[in-house]
Amino acid sequence: MNFGVIIIGDEILSGKRADKHLAQAISLLGARGLQLAYAHYVGDDPARITATLVAAFASGDVVFSFGGIGATPDDHTRQCAARALGSDLVLHPQARDLIWERMQDIARENGQPFDPDRQDNQHRLNMGMFPLGASIIPNPYNKIAGFTCRGAHGGAVHFVPGFPVMAWPMVEWVLDAQYAYCFNRVAWMEKSVIVMGAMEATLTPLMEEIERTHAVKVFSLPSVDHPDYGRHIELGVKGDAAVVDKAFEALRCGLEGFECDLGPEIVRAAA
């Protein structure tokens, strides 16, 4: 199963705010033995958001969409999700009740009576308008729910706010409640070595041979201006810890046939 993210908002693309969701999504997935397959950044353009969501629903992937589910004029995600699904927006009863609970909490904290008919309280109900058939994602921060919509090919898009303090616990809840069966219980490892004085094209046959003969992925990360190694390649293997050591040994042996200098080895691991 592939996991992807969609990060929505002009403020990200304009540089007014730095995105924090991508790194956190990688971390949350990695802690569960999962990997992020792709990420899309989209501004507050309804047509582009809709097209991105159409592709997400058709993909069969698990996708987390961050941002744009509020009720201000620049929040388009709820409406775009409905258009992408060819569905109507309807007030979700459980989301409505949670909004009322939140508004009652605020009124009580301010020592004021709760008036559900007040214009601003009625406007807040828009945050509970989801595509027909959506299910809610609990928001432990302020009770204003996110929502999940299923695609036609077994995947789903999970919509959470743009605020990290709300979004990240909501993503964790979705992962643990709905995708625990996907968690990778096998220890993962990555081993690499700094290679100086070699070209990627020259090393490619060795890389292909390692992938052909070992159940690992080979990676090559070139750099041209490293302060310590200058122009170099970080060459390594990653995968199940039980097979990485043998594959890396074969990689090191293969490098002996090239005129290159080897720097330090790097090990990264996670359970």
C-alpha cells in the first residue's frame, strides 16, 4: 500500500510559512515501519485542488490531505473533495454535535450563555459540512473534526487541518486505528559508504548487480560541494536488517574493482 500526502495552502507556496507536515508525515510513518511514496503541494486554487483529489481518489492509495478544511473564503478543500467525488456536501451529524460541544465549552469559559442561533455559531457549522458518506477523524485539540472519504479502488483520503497541533495527532489516530495491519514489524536498516573519485554512471552496473542478487534497494546520493568530502557519492543499500549486512559486504567488495577512495560508513536503522 502506498502512502501519500497533499499539502494545501498559498502560504506554503509563497514562503509565508514553512511546511512542517512533510517531515512529520515521514516520521509518523517511519515509526510504524512505513514509508511515504509521494507528496504534492497545492495552492488555494479550487480547480487544481479538485484535480489533485480526483487523482488521489483514483489511486487506491492512502493519502493525508493537510489544510483548507476551515470555513473562511480561502478554505476550499471540503468543497473540492465533494466535486472530486461527484458528491454533495452535507452536515455530518457527529461533526455537528462536536462543533456544538466546542461552542458550548467556549461560552462556558467566557461566562456567557450559549446561543446556537447566533450568526457566528451557525457559520461554524460549515466546518462540519463533508462529502456525503464521509466519516469523521477526531480532533483532540478542539473537537472540530476532520474527515475521511473512500475512493473507488480501495484507498482513502484523510482530511486534517493545516495546524500541526491538530493535524499530527489526527494522522496518528488514523494510522493506528485503520492501518495497524500494514505496520512493518521487520527491522529496517540502511548502510552506506562515502565514495570519492567515482562517477555514478561507472558504478551503475555494480548497483544493478547488487539489486539483482540481494533483496535490498540500492541508493546513490551524489554531492558536489560537501565541506569535508568535496565531490562524492554516498552509495548504500537499504531494506530488511537481516539481509542488508550481506548486501553491503558485496557492495564494498565490488567497489574494490574501481579506482576510488572510500570514506566513512554510515548506518541508519529503525525497528
